[in-house]
Amino acid sequence: EMLERFAKGNGYYEPQYQAYKEREKQQILRLGRALKVYFKIDGEPIVRDGQGWKTAFLIRPEGWKEPPEENW
């Protein structure tokens, strides 16, 4: 579920509700550890970025279509 949130946010996720921030922080840390082990990543796959978190890899939601280059 958390990985899907990152995909929908184009690799970025910021907790919306203060009451959930600590719980979501723990979920993100567990996800990062699982990704490191599964993909044998040396660095951190998810890092803090301002008020949220950012993936150090490209992730897109299911069904995402690459926009034409002129829109980038």
C-alpha cells in the first residue's frame, strides 16, 4: 500500500494527517529495509525530502503512460 502511494505521487509521498505521521514513518522505514534486502541496494532506497519522503528510484502507478517528450 505504501509503495503504491509513492507510485501515485511520482516517487514522492508526504503524510497528510499529523496523527498518522509517526505510524507512516515506521511503514516507510520498514518498506525501505525490505527494498534494500530484496533488491540488494547499497544506499537508501527512500530518503527524507522536505516534509515528505522521496524514492531514489523511478516508480510509476499501474497503467501510467509516458507523456510525449515535448510535455516533459
